[in-house]
Amino acid sequence: MGRGRVGVSDWAIAVGVAAILLATGLSGHRPATGVDVLGSALLAAGGLALLARRRAPVAVLAVTGLCAVGYQAAGFDVPAVAYLVAVYAAVREGRRTATVVVSVLMLAALPLAAMASGLHDTGEAFARARGALELAWLIAAGAAGEALRQAERRADEAERTREETARRRANEERLHIARELHDSLTHQISVIKVQAEVAVHLAQKRGEQVPEALLAIREAGREAARELRATLEALRDDDKNPPRGLDQVPELVRRARTAGLDAKLTIEGHRNDVPSAVDRTAYRIVQESLTNVARHAAAATAWVRIDYRPDALVIRVDDDGTATSDTTPVPGVGLLGMRERVTALGGRLRAAPRREGGFTVQAELPVDAS
């Protein structure tokens, strides 16, 4: 249960304490007077105030204390049970200083209220004994609250430790997988890629026609090497080396310009915080799109637009390449990967030739449902 919510147990405690106070106070069978009615109301109010002990522990501490002083002054010789519960609740919430201050005032006010009503006028020794008993009960209530607070703190700390241990083990396993992939795959793929590149180069140098199968092997090797690098980067991502996101998109555009592509970046709307998964996906979409433009589109210019909307983040990459509206796009690994990322976030992806020539990739990523 949240600390600010009032549950069935809170009602049970508050009503139970109020009933105990009223039963104890009215057991003397005294004739009803106006002062007695006020005292009874204070008895009930002191118990019912405990309903708010989670939400406002210090305020409940003050209210129950005033009620205890009030019904003592009205002549009701009833222990301050509600105040003891309030002390326990306040210390449990960490309000120790306020509890000590209010309790000191209570210990000073209760004897005065008892004397004003004519209670406990049997001698100084009795008054000292009663004060010691009240102090002991206050210390016991505070100690119980502090003990439970410390137990909850240790439980929270233990839970955080377990989470950190699990996260560390997961990171170690990811690094282990990355090393295994690097050792077992990178070398073999590199050999295939280099051999295919050499074979294509020699065939072209001799003026021979390069077999389609060899070209396919070369392209597959390049694609596999690129995807493997991306996978290893993702596996090595951790808190010290966080995944790239929208903040790194300008760097992508700058690198595209360095490579000879006239890339332009436009940002529209008000920059809002987006979920980390959306942030990473947006970066990957721009990265993959610009890579495809540079490798396949034969384009001179590319336009990257980031549109921050209240309920969505829209990423659009256009180019002026050779694709036409009559061209049927063949989805490669890059486009399929983008579609999978966008679909996993509940978004939509459109990748198609532009009517005026060139190609468009547009992704709409929801930012309120991730």
C-alpha cells in the first residue's frame, strides 16, 4: 500500500483506537456535562485522526497530542494511546526531530492538564511515577517505529543490491557473448569478404565478366560484417557506454556530408523527453537510411527531418536518388530491421519511392505508449 493512501487497516486502527479511548473514558459513569461532551469528542477525534498518519505524520502527532491534553484537562484519566500510535508512525516515516520536540511539549503539558482538572492530586511521588511511565511508553513507541523503519530500509537496500547484482551479471554475460561472437564469426566473415573482394577485383582487372554469385557473396559479406559490428556494439552497450540516440543525429548528418552527400537536417516541434527505446530507434533509422542513400541511391542530396509531436516522434529521410514511382523497392536487411524496430514500439514505417524521384523513409514512433 502507498504511504499516502488510506486502506482498510488504517480505518480499523483509527476506529479501534477511538473506541478504546471512548470506552475507557466513559467507564467512570459520571453525569454528563458540557465539559464531558467536549472530552468525549476529543477522545474520538484523537483516535480518528490516525487515519492521516501516513499522509501527514507530524500533523497527526500534533492533533493527537492536543486531543490528549484536552481530554485530560476535561477530567478524563485516559492514557494517550492515540498519541503513542502517532509517535510510532512519525518515527517510522523518519520524523524523529519533530517527534522529540512534540513529545517534550506533551510531557510538560499533560501533568498541567491533569492538575487543572483535579486529577492525580495524591502526591508528588505519584506524579513522578506517572511521568516516568509516560516517558517509557513514548520511548517504546518511538523505538518500535525506528526499528521498523530500519528494517524497511535494509529490505530496500537488499532489493537494490539484488537488482544491481543481476544487472552486473547480465552485463558480464553480454560481454561474454560479444567476445564469443567476435572470436568465432568476425575472422571467418572477414576472410569471406576479403576473398570475394579480391576475386571481383581480379576478374574486373582481366576484363572478365564477374559472376552474379560472386557479386552476391561480396555484398553478403559486406552486409554481414556491418550487421555483426552493429550487434557487437549493442551487446557492449552499458551505463558507461550508453546507446546512441537523437543527440547524435547531427553527427550522423555531418559524417554524411564528409562522405560527399549533401545532407540537411531539420528539427521541428518542441523537444520533449522520449523513451529510451524510441530514442535509440530514431537514431538507427536515420543511420540506416543515410547508409542506404550513400550505398544504393546514387543521390546527391538527402533531407533528414525530425518532428516532435505531442504524441509521436516522426523521422523522415528523403533523397533525390534514382528511384522512381515505378520502381518496386526490394526490402533488404536494413529496411527489414527498421520495420521490426518500429513495429515493436507500436509505430508505423513507410519506405517507398517518391513521386518526384528518389526515396522516402518515414517512421512514426509513439511516445506515450512505450
